[in-house]
Amino acid sequence: MTIDLFVTCVNDALFPETGMATARLLERLGHTVRFDERQTCCGQMHLNSGYPKEAIGLVRRFVEIFEGAEAVVAPSGSCVAMVRELYPRAAEWAGDHELAERARGLKVYELSEFLTGVLGLEDVGAYYPHHVTYHPTCHAMRLLKVGDAPLRLLRKVRGMTLVELPQAEGCCGFGGTFSVKNPETSAAMLADKVRAVMDTRAEVCTAGDNSCLMHIGGGLSRLRSGARAVHLAEILAGTEASA
Amino acid sequence: MSGGGIHPAQPFREAAKDTLADAQMRRNLRHATTTIREKRQRAVAELPDWEALRLAGAAIKDEALSRLGELLPQLEEAVTKAGGKVHWARDAEEACGIVAEIAASHGAREIVKVKSIATDEIDLNHALEAKGIHAVETDLAELICQLGEDRPSHILVPAIHRNRAEVRDLFRAKLGADLPTDEPAALAGAARTYLREKFLTTKVAVSGANFAVAETGTVCVVESEGNGRMCLTLPKVLITVMGIEKLLPRWEDAATFLRLLPRSSTAERMNPYTSMWTGVRQGDGPGEFHLVLLDAGRTDVLKDEVGRQTLRCIRCSACLNVCPVYERAGGHAYGSVYPGPIGAILTPQLLGMHDGNANTLPYASSLCGACYDVCPVRIDIPEVLIYLRGKTAHALPEKTAMKAVAWAMGDPGRFKLAIRLARLGQGPLVHDGVIRWLPGMLGGWTAVRDAPSLPKRSFRELWRERDEVKGA
């Protein structure tokens, strides 16, 4: 299958290794990965922060670039949720019914749902010799309903000890610009998440979204907790050679 | 003080700074919301047709809202025929005036109240106080708030921010109660002694309404303590203040909501007291019944295609109990009798997004979506939050920054350049690979979190290099 990688702007600029790992993993599974250099940002930050006009321009760009793709895969639950759940609505709010229809026709998948749902895989041949705890990100869980797909993938990773995260379904408090506009409330939410991660004694907290992980990881790093945040794709891409 | 209206006195962020620092409140709230959240989950899981019920509830409400123009007059006709009197109030002031006038016409100096958010919304207690009429809250938690000169912080459990020890101290001080322990039974006993006397001596009662059935003129109040039942049956005059969105078209519709509401709110299969009455009946209950129909911004909300789903709300509070923001910041941070996720969309819509404090409420959410999952009438609260954010008049520095980012993202070349510039600009801020301090708007982030620094190469640069290696 030819897969179009939507790397997301956050990964492109801040976490390129996640994008590379996603590509390596999909190629290892026998697929061809394309990266369309015209891509930038899905517009989530603008729509969610109260800038629908600015967002709709980015919606249109995305639709034009990825329309007709067999499968677009992104290592981010919230960006995929933006495309799948919010694009049609944002377009309707802007009065652009045609754009909404085109958005509904896109085939965009979050990495874990693509691996388990479309490719029907659980064991992707990964090796990752660490203690890991998994945080289900809100948009992957509630908007995309990926369920236990990431956990099913993680359970098959060799060498890894998966530790259950207490109160896993609680939001980490990132929420995009929420963490900037209401940093104190966001910090109170983060405190509980960081405590939960530290309670597991795992050295790695993983998730399917680097924006949430940037938040959790930022807290873990500030506290010199010794634990760090690693994207799911980087774990699944791990091999004995790379370890 | 109890009640308090819906006008936030300050932006959410400012208000939350105080409440977040209240360690006792944080503990009380965490305990209470965690407990009720788990109970609700169990109560809902018992019903195999829960999703169908939610759909039915939403459909009935949508139908009622789309037919208000015919259903409200139908309700008025039915209530009038049954011996009641219907009053129409455009806003809070008119509604308070109507209630005060009726109470005064009976010479009342004191009235008893059934727990009611609509009367808190219009700040009825203060309006009555100004006319020399004292309103006594009879719901235990509302009474705790009133005696403590405190504001309710939860729709259903107004004193959720208080614990037993605090309530005992309050009852000792304000009711002169002899309370050797803070056992719930002892606290309830002290309140009962105080309230029973009020029920037996007060002539006028004021209530809200959970539902009103247009075809029969029946009004319904759902409660747990029985104090509401006392107010609804003992005094001679009953005045009910009800938002116009509380209407149900048919009698049988009530059945759906009597299943949805208790499980969502108190996690009970059925609530202990359901009172329903149609007008007046000689020799049984109040001899005089007034129904005040309150608009107060609701028809404006109704006009908005996206926002109108907010009016489906049945005030169950399930969204408050699952909200991670509510759990930390508490109800008072919302500055309105409607706190939590529903308050974050209802308050600014009732007041209008031009209200400079209320319009900060849609931002009091991480958009985690837990509220939508539990809403018994499927209000897509995150959708409405995002939609309302789009109606904000943004401050200039933020607007400039967001427009600049959108411009950069409008073209891959510009995006690449922006990354390069940011990489240069971050230089002095990066220590040990992370950023520990950021200026201005971003300072709140780095107060307790490290920010990642931009790596030497972006993904697109790495990808290109890989392709070149492959090609070579």
C-alpha cells in the first residue's frame, strides 16, 4: 500500500524522530511511504483557539493536498480527530458545504488505528527493552475511539514491561492553547498526571500524540523525575539493532 | 448569601487562581467528584439501552425547542384551565419583580424555597431581600451555602466544596445546634429541626421546575431530600420559576427523562422524591399556583444553530463531575450559578459573548471531551466551546501572533523559514536541550514545565537527506 504520511507541524518542527520512526515502521511492514512536502499544519490550533477564519484556509490546503490519497497516516490522535471530526463542521460553519463534503471523503488514520484496524496487525515486530506506561490521549480515546488499539500493539513489543497507568483516562491538562491561557489550572491537571506516571516507576511514558507528551514530558523533565516521554511510533519502530 | 446570578466578576483564569490554592476545597472536590463519577458509571452501565435513551432524550428536547412557539401557549392554556396562573418574564428583573409582587400581595416577610437553579440564575434571593422578604433555602446543601454566606459551587450539590467538619462548625455557629459529632445523620437532624418549623409557618413557597408538560400543564420537580415536597405541598401559595426550555411536549416524554436524570445526576436508579402537579386542587396542596416562564436570553440562544443544543440541558451535573477542569478549579471559578462545562457554554450564551468575563469561560476547557460522553441529552459541549471561541474578540498581541502562525503555515516555504528563525531565536533560551523560561504569553507554560527545544533538523530536512542518501 502507498501511504501518505501527514507528519503534523508539531512533529515536523519539534519531534522529527517521531515522523522518521513512523515511516521506518510502515516501510518495515512492507508499505511505501510518501511525504508530500506541501503539507504544513492541519489548523487545529487555530480552530480550537477561536480563529476559524485562519483555520479554514489550512483546512482547504489539507483537503487539496490529501484528497484522493489511498491512506493518510498521522502519528497524532488530535490532528486526525481535527481532520475527521472537525473539518466537516468547521467548513459548514464557514458556509462551505462543498469543502465539508470533500473533507468527509478524506481517508485519514491515526497510527495505532491504522495498524490494528486497516492493516489488521498487533505484532509489528518491535523490540523495546524498557518499563513503559501508556497514557490514552483524550482525542484518540473520545473522538477517534481508538480504544485499546495502542495497548494491543504495546503488549506485543518484545523486551518491554508495560505498567498500567492509574487514572489513565484523565486529561493531562495540555489542551493546546489551554495550557497557555489557563496555565495554573492546566498545571493542576498535569500535577496529577505526573504523579500517576511516577507512581508506576516506569522510565517511559508513551502516547500517540506528541503534543500531550510534550506537556507530560515537560513536567517530568522539570521535576528531574528520571522518566521521559516517548511517542508510541518510536517504540513500535524499535528493533534489536536500534536498541 | 446564596444564589448569585450568572455574571462572572472576573475572568476565569483570575478566579481559578484563588480556588486552585484552596487545599481543603481541592481535597473535598476530588473526593466528591471521583466518588460520584464512579457511581454514575455503574448506574448507567446497568441499562442496556442507555445510548438509545440518550438519543431519545435529545430528540424530545430538540422537538420541544423547535416547537416552543406553539407549546408554550399550550402549556399556558393547560395551566390556566387547571386553576394556575402563568406569567411571562423577559429577563431576570421581570421574573424577580413578578415573584416579589405575588409574595408581597400575601403579606409574606419570609418564603421557603425548593432547590432551584433558575431562581439562583435570576438572583431572586437578593431581589426579594431588597424588598424586605427573606428567602429560606430548604435544600440541605443550599441551606449550607446560605448560612455560610457562600455561593453554590455545583448545580446539584451546591456545597460540594465543603466537608462534614466545616458543615458542623457552620450549624453550631448559625443554628446554635448542639452537635457533638459530624455524622451525616446528626447534621441532617439539626437542619431538619430548623426547617420543619419553617415549612409549617411559611405561607409562600418558590420552586424551580425540572420539566413541564405542555399537553397537560403538569409541572415536575425531582429531588432527593423531601424538603422540596414539603415546600410544594404545605404552604398556601406556590410560585414556580421555570426557564422556557424546560418544556416537554407530551406526558409520556417525562418517562424518558425520569430515567435519564437520576442516573446521570445522583447515580440513582430512581430519585427518592418526584413531585408532579397540575394547577391547583381544592383541599390538597397550595390553593394558589403561579408559573413564571423565564426567557432571560434563551430565545437568543435558540436562534443560533450550533449553540441551541445547549438548551437541551436538564441540569444533571454529570458534565461537572467528570470535568478535569471543574475538579481542580471548582465551581466558584466560573463566577456563575452554572459552573463546569455546561456553564462554560451556557453562561456566555445567556449573557452574550461581548461580556468580557463570561467570554473567558469557553476557554476554561482542555477540550478533553469527557463531558460530551456523559451528557444524557448528547450536548456536544466541546463543539459548542470551539464554536463560541470563534466568536471571541481577541486581544491584539495574541491575534497578531495567531495570524502570523496561520500565514507561515499557509506555505511550506514560509513554514520552513519560520522553523529556521525559531531555531536561531531559541539559542539563548536552551539549556541542556530544553527551555526552562519563555517570555510573555508563554511564561505560564514554563512556570512548571520545561518546553522542548527545536532540534537541529526538522522532519522535512531529515526526510530530504534520507532521500538523497537513498538516491546516491
